[in-house]
Amino acid sequence: MRTLVVLADRLGAVLPASALPALRTADRVLADPSVPAGLTELAGAERLAETPTEWPDGSVALLCTDLSHPLAGSADEVHRTPEPTGAALLDAVAVMDRLRSPGGCPWDAEQTHRSLLTYLVEETYELHEAVEEADRPALREELGDVLLQVLFHARLAAEGAVKPFVAGPGAEAFGIDEVAADLVRKLVDRHPHVFGSGADVVHSASDQELRWDELKRVEKQRESSLDGVAMGQPAAALAAKLVSRARKAGLPTSLIDSADPMFRAVAAAKLAGTDPEQELRAAAREFASAVRAAERAAVDAGLDPHALTEENWRQHWPTG
């Protein structure tokens, strides 16, 4: 019997339970050079000087850390240490730590919370575009890029630099573990119908939204219905959010109608049940497609797309 036991580096001295019978009955238990010495000793294995390319004679159990080990295809059994969902996040944290540590990347070492803001915004919009275009491969990549920003900012916070933030209570250093712990606490606290005793009951998504708002008001001790609105978001989205919050607080529509004409247009869309930011983005994308189509048609007609007259534009503008 030739048994390959693939261990997980990130989990340390953990053996897969399914491999224990093979480890007990094997004539020899060997360890690939990639296996940590402590785990080799714990398993009572014989450490090899080089990665084997052929199986020794007899019943052998070979410990390794690579699922693509040269002997994987010829093994009678392959056992792998199961890892919990999210285990790869530990690798991402370790890579970020390496980049920011002495001997790491000079560019990464120079970054600050403020210098990273441009990239945070860019990556967020690239993720937004991947969702709009239903591009699954791009979605996977852009989620990783946004995750990088979270890891980067958490790493900077762990280093303890206070500037340009206000010093005082709550301004102490924190890292990715504290960020994750706060998120877990928030999700649990705001979903008592899921994690509580069962006294709270939510029957629909709209019920949950109302309950969420109530819990946030208590938690944040908000004085205004507009507290917590991110004023730095795009104008159409900001206007829509302000209208939504104010209406929930009972503000009459007539007072909204007295606002600036452009604000009223956004408010009207929001009150009609549409998302003005998404509607405007869709219109902008449609306009961009029309411009590109007209330019391509002009090129096909032998014209320079960078020197089109008004008549050229009208002639090649897509219709219907």
C-alpha cells in the first residue's frame, strides 16, 4: 500500500484523521523534506534528504506538503489535511506582512493610509464594473484587489502610526484580527434573529432593513437621521442616500421639492423606486457605446475618428 499524506503548512502540526490507519499499519513512514521537523518527529517519520520520485518497496506512507507531489499520481491513497474555508486568508496576511517588513518591497514600505486612498477608490470601481458587466473572472480578480486594500490598511494600523488620525481613546494600534473580530461582533449583534435566543423574528428583507436601522441608531447613538452617511461618495449616490434617510425620518416630499433642480431630479428618481446612481451610470455607459460605435462606423467609411465634423457624427451615430 502506497499512501500519500498531504499536510497543510498553515495549520502546523495537524495530521488528517483519515490517514491515521495507514500511518499505523505502514511498514515505513517517510517525510518529504518540505515537512516541518516537528511534525516529522510527531508522526514518527523518517525524514528524506530529497523529494522522492519513486515509491520504495513495501507498505509506505509518505508525508508531504504539496498536492502535486511527483508521487501523487501513483499513490493508492491520498489523504489531505482539511482546511476551513478562509484558511488561504492567512497566506494573504503573511504576504502583506512580508511586503511591509524590513527587506520587503520599497514601494509598499513607503505607503500610508492617505497615499493608498486613490487605489482604494480605483479598485472599488473596478469591482463595481466587473459586477455590472457580469464578468466572473474579473469579479474574482477585483475582489482580491479590494481585499489587498483592506489588508494593507489593517497592516498600517497595526504598526501604530497615529498621524493623520486624532489621538486619544480608541486610537491605539490594531490589526487585521481586531478588524475581523469587530466585524463578527457587528454581524452577530445586528442579526439577533439568527444568532440570538429566538425572541427576535424577521419575516422579510424589508423587516430586516428596518430592524438593522433601529440597531444601528442605538449602537451608534446617532443624533441625526443623516449621521453615518458617507459624504465622499459620488454625488448622485449621495443625493439618493440623503433622500432615503430623510424620507425614513418622515421628511415631507414637499420640502424635498424645494431643493436645487438637479437634486430634485435625483430625488424624484429615488422616490420612484429606482437607483439614480445606477440609472445614470447605465445611461453613461450607453452613451459611451454610442460614441465608440459612431467612431468605428466613421473609420469603416475611411474617416479619421479624431477629426470628425458635426455632420460626420450625425451621419454615423447609431439609431434604434
